[in-house]
Amino acid sequence: MMKLMRAPNVVTGQHWINVLSAAGVACELHNRYLNGALGEIPAEQCAPELWLVDERDEALARRLIDAATNGPAAGAPAWRCAGCGETLEAQFTVCWQCGTARDPLDG
């Protein structure tokens, strides 16, 4: 196992875990409950940490978290839903009309 990074809070850490897990990257969120010990334990030791099961996933994990944190690039093109043909803005990953997930090849 390899520590990938600290999360600013548990909610963000869990979101990143969900993003990585959805992409097939095995990971864990550590220190999820240490916030209550803040003051007794130094703050930097209480932060939630993302750990990768396989360190070979590091580059992919960092790219996925960066994309989840920053969203699509400014001016990224819209995409068309394969299920119903609806046109959606780049930041959406699921069609609001029919629930079809965007094809990863669509960006």
C-alpha cells in the first residue's frame, strides 16, 4: 500500500475514493474519524489520507483526482447522449434526461 495524499476533509476524501473506485483503482480512506482527536493529536496527523492498494495506480489516481477537483477545461465541448440524443455541457457525466452515463471516449 502507498499513501497517495491527504484530503482537506472527510467529505472530499470520500468523494475522491468514490472517483477512484469507479475507475477501478483500489484505494482506502484512512484517518476518517481522527478529526475528533484534533488538539490531542497534531492537526497534520488527523487529516484524512487516501491510500492506494497498488502503487502502480499512482499516475492514474492523480490524474483522476485532478480532473475531479478541477472539472473540465474552460471551453470544453458539449457531448451528445448516446441514449436519447440530448446535448449536455462538458461538466455533466450523466444525461439529465435519461440517466445514460457519458461514454469515456467522449471526453
